[in-house]
Amino acid sequence: MGRTGCGGETVGRYQEEGGGKEVIKVYSEDDTSRALEVPSDITARDVCQLLILKNHYIDDHSWTLFEYLPHMGLERTIEDHELVVEIQSKWGMEEENRLCFRKNYAKYEFFKNPVNFFPEHMLSFSSETNGEIAHTQILQMFLSSSTYPEIHGFLHAKEQGKKSWKKIYFLLRRSGLYFSTKGTSKEPRHLQFFSEFSSSDLYVSLAGKKMHGAPSNFGFCVKPNKTGGTRDLKLLCADEEQSRICWVTAIRLLKYGMQLYQNYMQPHQGRSGCSFQNISPMRSISENSLVAMDFSGHKAIHRSQAWFHHKISRDEAQKLILQQGLVDGLFLVRDSQSNPKTFVLSLSHGQKIKHFQIIPLEDEGEMFHTLDDGHTRFTDLIQLVEFYQLNKGVLPCKLKHYCSRIVL
């Protein structure tokens, strides 16, 4: 079930009285779930902290809560400061909506590597700005109340009440999202208002082609946060993932501004707030040390590793990596479907997912694994992964974060 606990009116009453508890149900990727009794004013960050402590996970600041609307095929990151019970109170009783808990390495990546998120051809600046703009300044402009970088480019928009999609030139400004009625003209008389974001939420479309006949898989939409119906959705679709990421990131920055930066900085500044946050000290442990070594001598010791995914398809691997964020170095290892005796390393780099075949090699009766035609050889997959966590080798980047499925 997507919703448990009290109805929306009761939630409101609890919050007015400054007390009370609500029951929320949180799901992981493998469909396991956990019910939690929480204060009615609990934030998404505090829910994540609670689950991290209860399950003894390592807190690496990438754990995230998502809102999933299966009947619309939509999902969004719930920002760390948002009130979870308030979000749940807006769900209709008949809707199978879910709160999902998993890693999202890309949540604040634009603060670290803005150059990957804002392609130059999609950015322009107001006339007061002279000369070249550094990418760090772009973020400052998003966070400032007086300036804005303009995001512009073509998007496919679903026409209201129709099945058809139309390719239109859009512009994102501080006052909202606009589209041009005449080609790429930015003249005020040609600009038509499309949406603002203070009373709506931004979702990524997970099944746009199937559910809405979208021209690509890179859909997103603006949904008024007061309604549950599909009629009021403003559906958009980009031609490529990088374009979608740019639009979605820019809208998040415009909607939340400085609050996002404070969310990003909070874990590094020490914490206060809910008492359960202080139950155990935060541990900072490198992901390399999370590899559970198994010296039983069994040939398939890689199967116990969190980064190994037995018998999943290329599409499933891509979906898992996309879900956890297209950051450089996010990876998993899986069985090859085309060749039963080989394995595949699936790796995110440059906002694309690349697949590298791990070939078995026999030399003087001994079996090895190699990614580079035998130049570098490993007796097992654990050795291979640990090597590429420390060395780039033939890969475009080192292996940094592993994709794992958690059980709640």
C-alpha cells in the first residue's frame, strides 16, 4: 500500500498542535518496505537518517527519499528540507503512491561539477552581464535573488487534451518557464507563459513513451501540488539525457534557491535537530572498505559483493544506474547475457552509461579475468574491481561508487 496512517485533515491538525505521530511506509528498490512512526513535522533528511541508523548503513550523504507515483509513471527527489507527512497528506486514498529510499549520488553533484550540468549552448545571461562567466558564478547567479542565467532550448511539449507532441523553443527565467510562439524569438510579444514552480512540483517521467506517447525516454513534467489528476500535468520531453538533466537541475535551483545550498552544506557543518541523529557518530568510511571479502576459496566469491548483480539485463543495469544518479564512477558488475561465461562492467561517465566486457582468459591451466585483452589480469572479480577503484587503466574513470540494492 502506498499510504498508511491518518488522512490529510488529521495531519494538518497534528501539525497545528505541534505534536502527534504519523505512520509512513518506505520502500527500497527490491520492493521490501518498512513502516515508521514519525513526528508529523519530520523532514526527508531526518527520515533518511532514521533508516540509516536502524539498518546500520554507512552515511555518505547520498541517501535520498523519492516520491513515486506509479499511476502516472512519475518520480521526483524529495528535497532534504521537505516535510514528508505533508507530501503524503496530498495523496488520494485510491492512489498507490510510494515513498522510496535509495542512493542518489547526483543529488548535489551540480555544486561540485557545475560544468557537467549546464552546457554552454543552453545558457545565456542578462544584458547587464559582460564578458565570460565562470561556472561557479553561474551557481551564484541561480542562488541570487537579483540575477538569473537563462536556460533555453527545444523541448517536446504534449498539447493539452491531445495525444500529439509539438517541438517548441523554451526559456527558463526567474519568473517561470516560457515558450516562443515564433521559432527561437525571445521578443516579449512572442513569449508565452508555460509554468511557474512555487505551487507545483517537478517530476521525471519513467514511462513517458509507453504512458503518454512521448517521442523520447527523457521526459519530465510540472504537476500542480494540489491535484492528483493527470489532466493538469504539463508534460515535456528532451531529446537527450544531458538536456533533461540541465532543465531539471535549473528548475530545482530556481524553485528552492539558497535552501538547496544549505541542504548540501548541512551534513558538513555538524547536525542538530531530532534526537535520533545523535545516537551514533557519523562515520566517514571509504566505499572501498565496504567490500565484504570472502576467503572461502569458492570460485564465485564475487556473488557476495554488493556491486555484483546476478543475471540482470543491460536495460535493468542502465535503469539501476540512472536511478542512483549519473555521476562519474558509479558502477556495477553483472553476468553477460550474450556470453554466459563472461561478465560486464557497467559504468557511468560523462552522463552516459558505458558497458565493458570482462573476458575470461586461460593461461597455463589457470583462469584469469581481464578488461584489456590480457595486459592486466586478475584471478577474480574482487581483485579486478579493487584495482580499478585505485587505477583508471583502460576505463574512462576510476570506479568510485557501486550500485547496490538494499533491503529495508
